[in-house]
Amino acid sequence: MKAIVVTDQAAGTAGMKLAERPEPQPAIGDVIVQVYASCITGDELSWPSTWVDRQNRDRTPSIPGHELAGVVTALGYGTTGLSVGQRVFGLTDWTRDGALAEYIAVEARNLAPLPGDVDFTVGAAIVMPGLTAWQGLFDHGRLQAGQTVLVHGAAGIVGSMAVQLARAAGAYVIGTGRADGRKAALDFGAQEYVDLDKDKLKKVGGVDLVFDVFGGDVTKQSAELIRAGGTLVTIAGPTDVRPANGLTIDFVVVPDRAQLSEIVQWVRDGRLRPNIGTIATMDEAVAAFNPTKRSKGKTIIRFRS
Ligand SMILES: NC(=O)c1ccc[n+]([C@@H]2O[C@H](COP(=O)([O-])OP(=O)(O)OC[C@H]3O[C@@H](n4cnc5c(N)ncnc54)[C@H](OP(=O)(O)O)[C@@H]3O)[C@@H](O)[C@H]2O)c1
């Protein structure tokens, strides 16, 4: 089968190559999925899981991309809950070969059914940002209707999902980012916007929840805005920053079939809009991940139409 592979960590996305790889075989509890659309998570080529397995053994050449939509073509021993021929989407194991390939072996429990009226491109695009925003706001942030949430990077891939989910959940949403992100953030539903290059974060006043994607000084300043009992949720990695009278939770997104089913329903009924940038074919994939100018929104690779 054809796949995008990486062998050189230092090269980043520039080291991606379209190559021929053996078709995967299903392990216990796996399905084989014929990939229709898939994508990568921003920093995944810098994570150890792209280069080594759980025993720390070199697993190059590895196939990146852990967000996918496709069709089940085979079931492994003991696999339950999915059928051959079923449309699915989901988030796959970071330490196994990923979905920038014509086929992938993936644990069935990491996938959810993709309704027939949702395009594979949309399915792939909502997996990681949808789950990350959902888990950050609702599982870790315990967001309630009527609360105020500060969403950093509100025009970005994850931030735009967090803005929409928080608004739909009845929160008051303040977005942040660069000046050119203002319009997109407001279109996604933010009620206020802070241009971090120009405005002072302090002017925002008290918030109940911060959804942080940046880390560093922005995280520090944000913690000072959190009301007593509030939470700082961050996807930017571990931090020592704590609100004076609240919690800091750093987390990494995990697969969740029930949440994916809920998220795709929100897409179907118009409450959630995916943030898709470039859509490229398999042959265009390497160039699409190495754009000549900064691209916005999720880059999706269509392996089949
Ligand atoms: N822990 C987890 O589970 C998890 C899951 C997913 C993602 N992540 C991480 O979360 C981060 C965000 O991911 P993403 O996919 O949402 O990225 P993204 O689409 O690039 O979104 C970031 C947004 O913030 C803006 N921005 C970036 N740097 C800024 C700065 N210094 N000042 C003001 N605005 C700035 C960007 O604007 P421009 O487009 O103009 O740069 C963009 O609108 C990445 O580091 C990613 O690896 C973590």
C-alpha cells in the first residue's frame, strides 16, 4: 500500500516521503480501516511516540497521522462492536503506525460510527480538535452554562472547536489570538476577542475557566484572571502555574467513542463547524504539510474519494 513515512526526527514534516509499505494485519481487538481521509496533529513529529514503541524500541520508518475517517475492511480476533463495510472515524494509538496510509490497523474501541451524511473529510477533521475541546471544557474544566471561559488560540484548529462547544453549552466566551484571527474567532462564536499582540489580557476581568493552547507567559497571566474555584486547563504541556484558589489540569486528548458520537451529532445539526484549511490528495500530501506560507485550519489528506 502507499503511505507517508518518516525516518528522520530532526527533519520534521520536510522529511515526509510517499512510500510503499506492507498492508497492516489486525491484532486482537483491531479492525483494518481503508482510509478515506486523515490528518496529523501539529506537533506529533516531535513526540517520542512517533519514533519508538511503548518499549522504547525504534519503530521507524513510521507512518504519522492519528486522526482518520474510512471504512472497515476486516476484523481482528475478538473484535466486537463494528462491522466490515461500516463507515468509521476516530483517534488511533500514538505509538503505532498511523493513518497517512491507504490502510491502518486500529483498535475498534478507538473508533465511532461515522453517519452516512457526514463526509469523510469532515469526519477526519473533527476527531482530534473535537475530542480535545470536549475533554478540556467538559471533562477537565467542568464548564457550566452561564460561566465565562477564556479560549486561547480561538481562531485555531482546537480553539475554534472550544469556542463553538462552549457557546453551545451556554457559556460566555472570550477568545484570544493574533489580530488576523479576530474575525474567524467571532464567526465561530466568541463574544469578545483579545489581540494578544496589542491588548492587555488583564482587561478581560474574572473568568471561571481558561482553555490554554500556548503555555508560557500567557498561561501565567491567564491564571491570575481565574475566579475562586475556577480551572486552568492546558493542552500545551505540564506547567507549574496555578490559579490562587483553583486547579490547573494539563491533559493529552484520548480516544472516546461516546464523545465522538456526540460531537458528530453536533456537526450534523449545525452546532459545530469543522475548521478545515487545505484538502490534498495522497500525492500532494508532503507538499501540503510543508506549505510555503502559514496555512490556517486543518490540512486533510484524501486517500480515496
Ligand atoms: N494536549 C493535547 O491533547 C493536544 C491536542 C491537540 C493539540 N495540542 C497542541 O495545541 C496547540 C494548538 O494546536 P492547534 O492545532 O489548535 O494549532 P493552530 O491551529 O495553529 O492554533 C493556534 C492559534 O493560535 C494563534 N497563535 C499562535 N501563536 C500565537 C501567539 N504567540 N500569539 C497569539 N496567537 C497565536 C494561531 O494563529 P496563527 O495561525 O496566525 O499562527 C492560531 O490561530 C499545538 O501546540 C498542539 O500541538 C495538544
